[in-house]
Amino acid sequence: MDMVIGIGNDLRGDDGIGPHVVNAVRPRPDVETVTIHQLVPELAQRIHSARRALFVDASLDRECVSLGPIEPSEHRGLGHACTPAALLGWTKLAYARVPESWLLQIPGTSFRLGEPLSVFAKSHIPDAMERIEEWLNSGSRRMQSEEEA
């Protein structure tokens, strides 16, 4: 089974773009979708049994949607300090296995409490949805990341 994980808080403007996009993913019997405000080590239990994992998150550092593979990193910090790579590190430590994992970053500009998604973030939703569908349809075929293109 593949997992698609939307990370972010919909009460903080563009931070909620990950869950917003993941909630729009067409249901499939071989795909589990999860939305979460922040990554927590307890999620490692669900991730370790996945065939592949796709993390979907907002980014202040991007001008366009980007998709690339990620590897486990040192597992330090919890809550907002817990990145997808760090969660994979927790997963590897606890279960000695991690699925093939990817990070889809969606640009955002406004992360203030109480604000809705910005027009800028919303403009990237179609591209993000297309990338998710491509990733899901790729199955076990290795996708090419932006860095490899």
C-alpha cells in the first residue's frame, strides 16, 4: 500500500495546503491518505509497512511545486522540528526499514494564524494534484525527480 501524508495546519494560512491537497486525492483501494498538523514519531508505525510514502507539505523556500526522493536523516526533534526525513530516521531506528519516500513541496507565502490559503498557494493546487496522480500511477517504476531532470 502507498501512503500519501498531508502535513500542515489549516488554521495557519498556506501551512494547510498539504492536508487540503491530500484531502482532494481520489480514493483508491491501494492508497492510504493521512492528514496531520505535524509529524510525530507514532506515525512511524504506519509508515514502516507502506510500500511507498509521499509527504505533501508547504514550503516558504519554493517558487513552484517540487517533487523529489528523500532519505532518512538523523532523528532529532519532535513536532515542528520533525521533518519527513527525520520521521524516516525514527522509522528506520524503530523498524529497521523505511519505504521508498518522496517529498512534494508546495510554495506558500502566508502562514499567519486565522488566514485562509493564499491565492498564490491555491494557484499551485492543480500542479500538485497532477504530480500526486503521476506519483500514484508510477507504481513501482522509479520516477525522475526535478534534480535528475
